[in-house]
Amino acid sequence: MPSDNKKKRAHSAREKPSQYGSDIDLENYNYSTSKPNDLESLDELSEQDRILTQEVGFDPSQERVSATFMQFDNESFLADVLIQQEGLEVMPTDQALQKYDWLHDYLWNAVQVDTDKYTARSELENYSGYFIRATAGSKIKMPVQSCLIMKKNQSVQNVHNIVIAEEGSELHIITGCATPSNVEQSLHLGVSEFYVKKKARLTFTMVHRWSEMTDVRPRSATIVEENGTFISSYAILSPLKSIQTFPKVRLVEPGAKADLYSVVYGSKKSKYDIGGLLSLEAPNSSGKVISRSIATDECEIIARGDLIGLSGETRGRLECDGLLVSNTAVIRAVPMLAARAEGSELSHEATVGKVGAEQLSYLMSRGLNEEEATSLIIRGFVKLKVPDLPPALQKSIDDAIKMSMEGSM
Amino acid sequence: MNDDILLETRDLRVEVNGVPILGGIDLTFKIGQVYAVLGPNASGKSTLAKTIMGLPEYKVTGGDILFNSKSILGESITDRARMGIAYAFQTPPRISGVKLDDFICRVCPDYQCSDDSETFMGETCACKQILYDDFERLGIRNLANRDLNDGFSGGELKRSELFQVLSMRPKVMFLDEPDSGLDYDSLKIVGKELKAIREKHEVTLVIISHHRYVLEFLEVDKVYILQHGKLVYIGDMSDIPVLEEKGYERFLAEMTG
Ligand SMILES: Nc1ncnc2c1ncn2[C@@H]1O[C@H](COP(=O)(O)OP(=O)(O)OP(=O)(O)O)[C@@H](O)[C@H]1O
Ligand SMILES: [Mg+2]
């Protein structure tokens, strides 16, 4: 699609509300007018920023990673591929688009630019973000880490990420997004497009930690080709103003696979509307959408899951489970299944329950106090069926539960 | 003499959901002694133990519970557990996602890691070998890595409860039917564990049971029989065979008649 055509479609969707989530007046924010600057190295990070990045699983020492991408607001960034990572590329999206003509075919391909006003706005303003590519056959064993930090008040961080795992490659990405808790009113628009080619394997782990005045509207989609595998784990652990996201994965060729895991730990008066859609479009494609929601304080969580079977010989599984820790919190699990082809096997399970009084008493009778017992039950609930969480993510989840329990009681 | 008394209930009255279950019970438990609390089904044995443990649905409407001569009615379950009261549940609830071995490491000082600052639940315990030996001794090594009470068989549940309660090193333990559903071999294992404790004369054992084997093997010091939420008989070991022969109805009719 030529780029002026994209702009045209973006313009046409400028006022188009999102299907889900509260509406945000996009005129209330300042958009970046300049191109971001280079950060020389991670040594320039302040101590505060260093801690903030670690809270979302980032490792400033870069010990066990293959590359690092970091960005502050829309202002400055760092893209650093560590020594001898043959076949790995990490750079800001705008630079990559200048470097590679073909990349324009991947821009707004998985995600449609006219999806809603947020995608439209993202296209119409200056954006940055990362481009990450593993070339054909490259097995990049150590993860690429990325961290997007938003520190300015009244402003918008607008990123457009493109990830390509070429044929037969292996790529792992761990990404964190964070705002310091003192940031007043801000908006994060994040478009992410993932392309998993034949026999490639891409894992993507994302941790979010926002401030209570941040609205977040990520828009992401993935296209998986023949025998490719996409595994996404997402955790949001902090309060925020609102988030609405509904990532979509299309399994377009035979043997394609995707598992989407999400953990929402809701607190304060935050509103979370988080989903996942899996579209099974070719024989032998299969996948799972698994979510665990924990609601504390007065938060509101909507957990959506959507499976669409467009081809026979497909299998999809949906699990939306919620645990209420407070009487004033709400969880709504919304499972959707649509089989449009014979031989598409779709199943789901949805449960929402309170922490059991009997379980609490039992654990307390073994000497745990009420907070400890509650967090143990929550931890167990999260652990259930969200296998192989990266240790950093597991630790962030533990810390969030611990902190919230200690804070609230 | 009173110095020996660890725990006592005085005219203890308890209701659940507004229904009276215990109607004024006076019991004393002395340090290092072994007690059998017996009685027909639904007589209030489990209720008594759970009330002493402090479970919130068991509301004390009258009387008192004294531990070391101090009332504990105002103490939470946690506080009671920490002061040395333990209860092995008759039907423990399932806790998903929490492994039995991790849990025991977490709650039992003996198995706790010295460097657990990084491991919230003691997950990377280096000291698990001792723990596993103890699992082995109770014949439940296979449960170590399973979720707490998730799909445990009847006999496994009993031994897992016993193991947890033992490792807490309590001053008094209420064992709610520790012998029900056990096969002959497991019964011997449980009997031996309890006998070892009895022989140290430090821990007070209160055993709720419907079978004579463990009670006789341990040579209980005292037998309390409850009926309809009241203490109706105090006796000793010698009553147990008679009780088995006659059944509660006839036994109590003849004794209290
Ligand atoms: N949580 C509860 N809710 C309602 N009723 C209860 C509850 N706990 C106990 N009861 C009732 O109190 C009475 C005594 O029960 P309890 O469990 O103490 O009996 P028990 O002597 O332990 O019997 P068993 O030998 O069958 O275990 C029963 O009628 C029981 O139904
Ligand atoms: Mg009972």
C-alpha cells in the first residue's frame, strides 16, 4: 500500500471510536514534533530510571540478552545489538523504514491503519518504536530486551513496532513499558506488528507498569505462517487509568501455532479491558488463549477471549479465570467462540470466584497471616497453567502481589 | 498441679450460622498428655477443634478458651498457630498452584532456607534433602511436588496433614481422624510417628477418632466423649474396647443412665 494511501485511510478513521474501552479525547495531549535523539549508552541512565526499568524485567547490565532497545517518551532511544549476534537486527522503526523499502509492505499489514482513532492517530503523528528482525535460519537464543519509558506529563508516547522472525529463525523478545508513578495524565499508543514466517519461533513477553493517570491503547496483531509458532505472555501489574487492548493473532497457514497468556493484577480504581483473539485459518493450526485476572481494591477487569475457527482440522482452547480479592472489585470474563468450518474444535472455560474463606483459614492455621495466605493463593492461581514464565516476569508478578498485599492491609 | 494445664475450655458454647452446636463444654488438656475425643457422628468433635483453632465461622457465644491460663478468644488463627496450637483438618481444602514441598518449607521452621530473601516461597530450597527424607518416612514422597491437597487420596490427605502439623512443632495438636481411610501399613506409620512424639512428653496430643488401633497403640491417658454438643463422659483406655463392643448408644446409656 503506498504511504499516501495509508495516510488517507488514517484520516478517514480519525474519529472512529474503538470497539471496546472508554473513549479518550486525543486532543488533550501534546504530540511530539521532533525526531528522537540517540542515547549514547545505558550508563547514561539515572538511578531512578534504572530501577523503573528493572521493575518491568529489563536488565541494564545486559548480561543475558542479545540486544537492547530503549526509548524515553518520543525523545531519545538506544538500540544496541550485542557482539556477534549474526542475523539479528534491532533499530528504530523510522530508520528501518528508510533503510529497507520492502519494510513498507509490513507497515500496517497485520494491523489495519483504520482500525480505530488510535491506530489512525498513531499513523498521523510522529512515531518511533523498534524494528526487530531475525534473518532466515538465525537462532537467537538470548532474548532481545526492550524498554519503553514515558516520563512527560500531558504527552503521548506513540510507538510503532515491527517484529519479523524470518523463515526457520528463533527470536525471543522481552519488553517492558513503564511510567514513573508521579507522571500526571499521559497516553500510550502502541502499534505492534509481528510476522512469524515458515517454521520460525517467536516468543514475546511483555510487562506493563503505568502510573494512575495513564491511559493505554496498544494495538497489536500477528501473522503466523506454515509451522510457525508464536507465544506471547503479557502481564500488567500496576494500577493505571485505563487500558484497552485486544491483540489479534492470525494463523494463516497449515501447522501454525500460537499461545497467548495474560496475567492482569488489577488494583486501585483502574479499568482493564484486555482480550486476545485467535483466528484459525488453515488446517492443523492450533492455539490457546489463557488469561488469569486478579482483582483487588475497586478495580474493574474485563477479560475477553475470542476464538474463530475458519478452517477444519483446527483446535483452539480458551480459558478466562478470575479471582476476586475485594468486595468492591469486578471481573467480567467474556469468552467468545465462533466455528465457521466443520472440524474446527473450539472449547472454553471461564471461572470467576472469590478467595475462599476455608482456604484462607487453612493456610492461616499453618501460621501464615492473612496477607501472606492471600498472596499465596493468588500466586498459586497465577501459576496455574501459565507455564514457563521467564524468571524476571515471575519475579515482577511476585513483587507486585507482595507489594499490593502489604500496601492494602 | 494447675501448672500442667496447657489448654482448657470453660462452658464453651459455639454456634455456626446461628445454629448452636456446642452447648457448654468444660475440658482440660495437660502438657505432654494424650487425649482421645470420641463421640458419635455430628456430636461436635470437629467443631470443638476448629473453634479452638479459631476458624471464623465457628462463633463462640459463651464461655472461654484458655491457653497457658490466658483467654485466646481475641486471637486470630495465625496467632493461635504461632503460639503452638495446630489442627490437622478432617477434610483439608485444595490450594491450586501451591506445591506441598514448597508449602512445608514455607511454614515449617525446620525446613526453611537460610537465604530465602530472593525466594518468596522458598522455591529454590537447598535444604530439601532432609524434607524429602521425611516425606519418604511417611510414605508420601510422591506428593512432594503436587499441588496442596489436589487429588490426594484419602490416606494421602491424612499423612500430608500429619506431616504439616508435625513440622510446625506445636505445643498441642488436634488430629481430626488421623487414622480414617488408612491401610494397615499406613496406620502403622502414623502410629509410630505419634508414638515418637508421645514418648518425648512435651507435646499434647488430642486425637479425634472412630477406631481403636491408634488410640490403643498410643495408650491414651484420657478419653472424652461428646454427644449432642456436650461432654457426657470422661474415662480412660479401658473404656475403648467396651465402647467398640457396645456402641455409643448403649455404652452411654449404661454409663450415664
Ligand atoms: N460449617 C458448618 N456449617 C453448618 N453446620 C455445621 C458446620 N460445621 C459443623 N456443623 C454441624 O455441626 C454438627 C457437628 O459437626 P462436627 O463436624 O463437629 O461433628 P463431628 O463430631 O466431628 O462428626 P464426625 O464424627 O462425623 O466427623 C453437625 O450437625 C454439623 O452438620
Ligand atoms: Mg468430625
